[in-house]
Amino acid sequence: MDEKENKLVDMVLAGNPEAFESLVKPYRQTLLGLAFRILGNEEDAKEAAQEALLRAYRYLAGFDRSQSFRNWLLRILVNASRELSRQTTRTLGLDDDAQAVEPAAGPAVLYQRKELRSRLGDCLAVLSERERAVFLLRDIEERNIRETACILGCSSVSVRVHLSRARNKIKEEMLRRYPGLRGGSS
């Protein structure tokens, strides 16, 4: 944890709740984006992100400062999203605007990316909850194995196993749903 975050944590724990906003502000967009990818719904994503922030505030005194604050916050978000997902049973999707697009990309490239995200979102439903979380954190959010393991509270080996299974399932589902992909056309 960096020195600035450490000071902000001290301020919050000393009774200055305004410091919490400064502590979490750099992570708000990341929280919303990941929650949307997990839940596939903007309203649910906002609810999960809000719940994660409330829990982080409530349990800040128990935060292990030798760990990454960002990873701790993401772990709380993943857990809040899982709980909300169990309550709502909505299908997953990927936000059209969730991934940055190079400004030079033309309309055809933008359309292809949108189509691929849509197809990928359809295929995420075949994954278990753990596989989905690992896949989203590693391949969509681009977290490394160690960070993903820390966020999910599991081992690096578990992340690798679930990621391999997730990739295989998605590949099989993509080929099943979109057989034209086999020959290179869409």
C-alpha cells in the first residue's frame, strides 16, 4: 500500500469519513466496470459497487496494510457481485463501452469488436461462477495471475486451472453457436 493511501486510511480510522472518498475515488470506474462485466446490468453493477464501498468503509479497520488496497477492494466487489448475482439470476454480458478503442479504428473495426463482445457475452453463461470471475479478471480486466488469486482468495494454481477451463468452454461454446468462426468467417 502506498504512503498516500496509508495516510488516508489513518484519517478515516481517526474519524474523518471525508478521507474515504479520496481513498476510493481512483478505483470507482474500475469497480463499476468490473461489476458490470460480472453482472451484465448497469443498475446491478451500481448496486454491487455501492455495496462494496459500504463494506470497505465498514471493515477498513480490519484491512491488512501489507496488502494492496485495490486488490482488497476488488475482492470485496467480486463477493458483493456474486451475492447480488445469486439474488437476481441475470445473464452476463460485456459493456459495449467497457473496453477502450483506438481513436483511429474505423467503423468496420468498431463493428467487429462490438459483435465479438456481444458473442463473448452470450457465451459467458456456460461458465461456472468461479470460471467467469477468473476469466473476467484475467482476460477482460487483464489482471495477472497473482492479483487474480488475491482478489478471489484462492491459489495461483486454482486461477490457472479455472482460466484454462473457462477458455476451453468459451471456445467450444463460440464454435457451437457460431460455426462460421471455424472457417475464419463470421
